[in-house]
Amino acid sequence: MLPLPFQDSNVIAPNNKDKAAKQAIRIRKKMRGDENYRNDHINFVNDVITKGYARKVPDDLLET
């Protein structure tokens, strides 16, 4: 497993919303066709959340 890229919590990242949305579409498509990839991705995301590096966005804050 690779370490997270930022050790400093004061890093200001650029707004990559459009790129992130396109990547999410690609990942979703790949997950539909590859169950092993899907399981690995889900396990990775859950691990990142468990370690406190990320948190789930509440449903009421999600854009559709």
C-alpha cells in the first residue's frame, strides 16, 4: 500500500472537481466489469476512512 501524499495538514489543493468527477465515472465503469477491482477499491476506500484520512460525505451534501 502506498502512503498518502500529504503529511502536512495545511496543504491547499487546487479545485479538481471536474477531473475527480471524470475519474469517478471511469472507476465506476471499471468496477462494473471487474469484480476483483471493485472489491480492492472498496477495501482501499474503507481503509482510508477507518484510518481517518478521509470521511464519508453525508447524503444531504452530495450533488446529483
